[in-house]
Amino acid sequence: MKKKQSAGIVAAFSSALFLGLAPVFGKLAINQGFSPFAVVALRTGFAATILLLVMLLFYREYLYIFPVGLIGCVLAGAINGVGSLFYYLALQRLDASLGQLLYSLYPFFVALWLVLDKQPPSQLTIFRISLATIAVLLLTNVPSRPMDTVGVIMMVVAALLYAMHLPINQRVLFEVPAPTVALYTLLSMSAVVIPAYLIFDRTWPAGNTPWAPIIGLTSVTMFSRVALFLGVKKIGGMQTALLGLAELLIAIFFSNLWLGESLSLLQWLGVFGLGVSLTLVMYEKPIQPVTTGKAGWLSWIRPPTLPKDTFGPYE
């Protein structure tokens, strides 16, 4: 069990390192001429294609998935695909560092979706959500710079949808390897974002536009997905979300280094409050599974051979 937990921590932290670079590469791509729709379509489509080719050539055993698990991956991918569109549309309007700070609220939305799965929040969770709300107000209310309300709302919606797909995929991960879940989730995301680009955008950057940010974004997308789902499989969605706090540090550091962005003193106070709120999750007590009454909203995602109480708490 300890070895499994250690592997999960390493995987979740690795995913956070990769995901921390995503807003930086995404912002660079947008600044250099790619539209948000093109960024989402290219990075998701390339990542899904590369992962599919690798599995077809070297790891065909990972292509198998039970039918209900496939439906779960399709649902999670579609939800996260829509969330990705909101994310990069928001990133066009916000600094990469601020955008990632707002996006880091997703652990609290994970808690919200777990409530709907018959796992109510503790008093500590309610306190942490309140603290995070105050932190967000500090992060977004800077007198010297007008707040882009539309961009903030878009980023919060992206975090909400990203959080929704984690519990769905965690149900699938009880019986399916992480690379398999990553593949079918990415393919489902591609089925959403590529048509969205073709319908709503279709713009293409000039011929001399650098593709390095797109290549970097594709790489971190592919590796972060496999590492993310491996972490969720080993230690659960909530603990993986906690380790995702490292995304903030990576995003802020490289945003300052490559994009010349910086935070005000008031925003750093918001960063501190958000960090405290996220870190307090380690003091949360494990949530016990519900064995009576109505089943949670994700109870249908279960291999037919497993008993009902196989699925315990997400911690």
C-alpha cells in the first residue's frame, strides 16, 4: 500500500509539473498568432494521435476497455473538451499566472461533485472554500488593472468542468489502466474541440508563426494526462488535486521568466490564502462511502462483475 501511495504521489506531482507549463505554452502560442480554438484543437488532436499510434505499435493490450468504462471516458472527455475551450478562451484575456491561479480552484469543485456522489463536505471543507473565495477576490480585484470579468468567469467554468471529469474517470480507473483512460479521454476531447474549431473559427496563423509553443503544449498534454490518471488511480482524485498545487508554482515562475508577467502584493496575498486553503486538504478525514439510500450520480460506472461496495471513498 505504501509503495502504491508513493507511486501515486510521484505520478500526481509529475502531472502537476507538466500542467504548470500548459498555460505558459498556451499563452505563448496565442501571443504568436494562434487562435484559442486552434490551440485547443492542435494540442489535443496531436496528443491523442501520438498516444494512439504508440499504443497501436507497442502497447495494444492497453486498447481494451469494458463498455461502461468507455462510456465514462467519452463523457469525461466531452466535459473536459468543453472545459478546455473555456480555458484557452479565458487565457486569451488573462495573464497566464492569474489564469492558472483561478484554475487551481478545481479541487473545491471536485468536492462539490463528490457531494452529488453522496459524499457531503466536512466543516473543514466549507472553511477552505470560504478562504478560497476570499483569495479569489484578492487575486482578481487589483485597482491598477481592470478586472476582465468575462475572462474570470470563463476560467472558473473551465475549472468546474475539469473537476467534473476527475471523479468520472476515477470510477473507470478502478478497473482500467491509466494509459487506456488517458487515450480514450483524449480521443473524446478531440471529438469535441476539433469540430468546435472547424465550426466557430477556422483561422490559421501566418506561415512564419513559430510552432514551438504548440509542440511544447502537445508534449505536456500527453504526458500530463497519463501521469494525472495514474495518480488518480493510485491515491484518488482529491489527493491528486492537492498535489496539483505545484502547477501554480510552475506557471507563476515560467510566466515571469518567459512572458514577463508579475503579481502585485495584493495578488500574492491571494496566492498565500489559496495555498493555505488547498494545503488544508491533508487534514480532511476520509469520506465514508454511502451504503444506504439512493446511489450517487456516478454509481452506474461500474464493471458488472464487481459488487456495489467495491467503490469506496475517493480519498
